Amino acid sequence: MNQDWEDRVTALWGRFDDYAETAEDEARFRADVDALVAELPEGSPLGPFEQACAWDSTGHSDKAVPLYREALARGLSDVSPYKARRTKVQLASSLRNIGRAEEGVKLLEAELDAPSDELDDAVRACLALCLSSLGRDREGLALALGALAPHLPRYQRSMANYARLLVEPEERPGA
């Protein structure tokens, strides 16, 4: 879509908190998203992406999941690789919220090998939550610490090593 449309979508999301008081406000927000989506060409992957985000952000992960999947199936990665990666993070989170964390893990483990961008830490944070939901807390903590370590003013090497040792116990001589 054109920049004007993108700017209006961004502006609407910038006002999201204005809609968060009641269920009626949230429904009005989703209707405003739907109005913008109606301007898109038929079959655009941006439509289900924005609608999924709206349902997800108003507490309806169950309604968001099929829309995220539709956006990806319609070729969102061709239109916006960044939004496609966001979709995978948000889809994994929604899957976890509806009790399907294993699917979220599979989705995000593949993202660990994707080209690096500003969503790397979000991938790891969401993956950590999915792992924790599956009782794999040590793996989740290792991911979270590993993502945090580079942002620390000191102790980066120590924290990275501690994170690694949570899932790869140190071999001891003679053991």
C-alpha cells in the first residue's frame, strides 16, 4: 500500500490506548482497523496482518491466530519481511496464549537462524515464554539471559556464559 495508508495505520496504533477502556472501545478500535483494511486491494496480506494485531491487542488471541496464518499464506514476507517476522513473533505468542506453545516454539526456533534485525530479542523473549509454558524453564531462562547480556553495561561475557551453561553443563575433567 502507499505511505499515506501506512501513516494512517501507524497513527491509529499510536492512539490505541485511547480505545482500551471498555469492550466497546476495543470493538471500535477493531472497526477502525477494518475500515483501513477495506481500502487495501483484494488479497493483500496487510489486511489480515493488521486485523490479527487488532484482535491480539484487544485480548483475543484465538481470533488472531487464523488471521496471522492468512497474512503469511498470502505472502506477507514478499510485501514486508519485517512485518512477516513480527507476525511470527505475535503468532507464537498467541499460540502460547491459547495452549499451543509447542507450535510457537517450532515457529520461533526457525527465526533464531533468520537474518538479524531489531526483532531478535523479541523472538528470544517470546520463545522463552513458549518454552516456559512447556516446562522448559532452563532453556527459556538461557534464551532470556542470552538476549539480555549484550545490553548490559558490564558482565556481558559472564552472563552469556551463564546462559549457555543453563543448557550445556560445563564438562569437568575426569568426569
